[in-house]
Amino acid sequence: MPFLLLLFFAAVFLASPGKVAGEERSFRAEVLPKSVKQGEVCLLKAGGPVSLKSVYGEFQGKRYPLGSGDKDQTYEGLLGVDLNTKPEKYDIRFIATDGSGKDDSQTFSIKVTKADFAVQKITLPKSMVDLDPKTLERVNRESKRLKEIFQTFRDERTWKGAFIRPVAGELSGAFGTRRIINGQPKSSHTGVDLRAEEGTPVLASNSGRVALVDDLFFSGKSVILDHGWGLYSMYFHLSETRVREGDQIPKGAELGRVGSTGRSTGPHLHWGIILNGARVDPFSLLRSTTSLQ
Ligand SMILES: [Zn+2]
């Protein structure tokens, strides 16, 4: 092809973004923000001149569904970037099906940048770190159960609008902190610790179904909520729990009280979020959903 002709085609192509072969797009999509740090959440938005039968984003081989937003023909969903995601550019592909069953897709790129996770040195009693065989067996059993919960993808969304902070307390343990316990490097801190007085009510961050109520070795008395679409919130080290597995819980309902059960050095709430298998910063989820109704 002659060079000038090639330039001409390039110019025509560049001048018509959002169009496929001269045809109007059946939907438009957006990723907010386009650059995130490891462990952060993105808001996915879509909308169209016609209502869509379904729309979802695809990121690293996983599906992130979008559901009805606050206005007609708008759709919203959340995407989580795990804290160990390699910092580089990634594609997010949106696939939409309109009422007549016609598919359309659009691809965006997002940039994942390196998060500056802190390093924290903690000293704990030897019995809480060097586990005897019986305790180790318990810990393995419990972690297997947690893994099974987080791998369950419920197709129905039960969260709606902005997420809320479960207790008002100040941050005493940041997300992603690399922990060195009694001189040995351990796994990262995959939630946030909120300082609060023993007995402070712990509220549900959003509506959902209670997936677990148990007393676990590391996390003590714990509640896990399943908000649908692979989104889970965790509330650990409680002094008591006030819900039962299987309960449907509205946003803001009391799940239990702040305590220091399990492996904990004082009363606080450990609040964690898992989104489609990605361990993300709960504060990033709050920021991403503040605009939602
Ligand atoms: Zn914690």
C-alpha cells in the first residue's frame, strides 16, 4: 500500500473514535481511574443509547459484571487489582449484549503502579507464631474454608451504592504492610486495622449475606459478608458476633462488637475486602463507591 494511502486510512481511523466500521457504538464504557496502585479498586461504568441485556468487564481472565446504575441505561461494577499484581499496563475488555442479542466490545488499558507498602516489625508471644502440630492443623483447616468461601462467585449482586466504614476509629494498621513477626518475614497485611474501644458496634459495610460466623485461630471471632459478584467483606477480632450464617443483612446493620480475640495485640477491628479473588484496600473501595447511589 502506498505510504500516503496508509496515512489517509490512519487519519480516518483516528478521526472516528468510538465507531466501528461507520456504525454507532451500542454502548460506551469507562474505567475510573485509569491508573491505580497495587491493591486498589476501579469503578467500571457503561451506558448506551439502548438498554443492554448484559455487560461485563474482563481483566486478567476474570469477569467483572456490571449491573443497573442510578440512571436508566447506565451500568456499574467494581474491579479489584490484587496487592501483588505486577506493576504494568493491562487491558480491560468490556463485552456488552443488547436487547436484540447483538454483541459489541471495547478495550481500555489501565496502568497499575507500584504501591509503597510499609514494613512493620511485631513481637508476639512464641505460642502465637510457632504453632504446634495440632494448632497448625486447625489453621490449615480454617484457611481452606476461607479459600473456599472467597472462590465462590455468586451471580447476584447484593451490594448497592456507597460502602461505609464499619467503625469510626482511626487507622492503626495500614493495608499491604509487610510484616516481620519475631524477626521472620510473614504474609502481608491484607486489610486495615481500625482502632476502637472494646464493645464498639461493628456495622455492615454494605448489604449482603452472612457467609461465615466463627471463632478462628488468627482472626478470632469473625464475620464474613458475601455481597455478590465475588465481593466479600471481613470483620475480625470481634468480642462477640450478632448475626448468623445465611442471614441477609442490610447496610449499616450491627454484625458484632469490637474486641481483641484471635491473634491480636489490643482491641481493634481488622476490616478486609476481597473482590473476585483480589485482596484490595477497603479505603480504596470506599473512595471508588462514594459517587454511587
Ligand atoms: Zn489487621
